[in-house]
Amino acid sequence: MAALQAEAANVAVDDALLEYVIRLADATRREPAIKLGISPRGALFLHRAAQANALIEGRGHCVPDDVRSLVKPLFAHRIIIESNLYGMARIDESERIALEATKKVAVPL
């Protein structure tokens, strides 16, 4: 397990893609419906997960789709919304906000 983690850490991530991860996290903190958005630590986990995803896909570098495909599973449960919603409605709203960030933030080319 540690060997795979070390191998994933060696997957190249372009500076523009790192900036994309940061802008995605920042977008969640700017949404008015959010009480607490994605922290720098949450952004770091997205970065690491994208590296692991690229490794699984057989690439030595990350692409924007590695990041975009992981936003919902990695961000939604970390977002605390300002709402009276409960249960699945709250989860659905968090997921919607996480995915909305991917629509608002320009993908690096």
C-alpha cells in the first residue's frame, strides 16, 4: 500500500492543474448557500486522489478529467450548507454545489 502511495505521489501535476484544484475549492467557499466550504486540506486530498486516478489509468501525469471526476465524491461530504434541509436532501444539495463548482471554474487547457 505504501509503495502505491509513493508511486502515485510521483505522478506529474502541471501547475495550471494545481491552480485549478485551488480555484475549485475556493469556489465552494464563495457560494452563499455554504456555511463551510472546502478547506486547503480538502483541496490537497483532491490533488492526491487525482494523482492516484492517473496512476490507475496508466498515466504518469494528471489531466483535468482526473480532477473533475473526483470533485463530487471528495467535496460533497465536506461541504456544510446553510440550510434547513435534512438527510438525503442535504446530501443532494452538497453534491449539487460541488458539481456547480466544476461548471463555474474554467478548466485549464
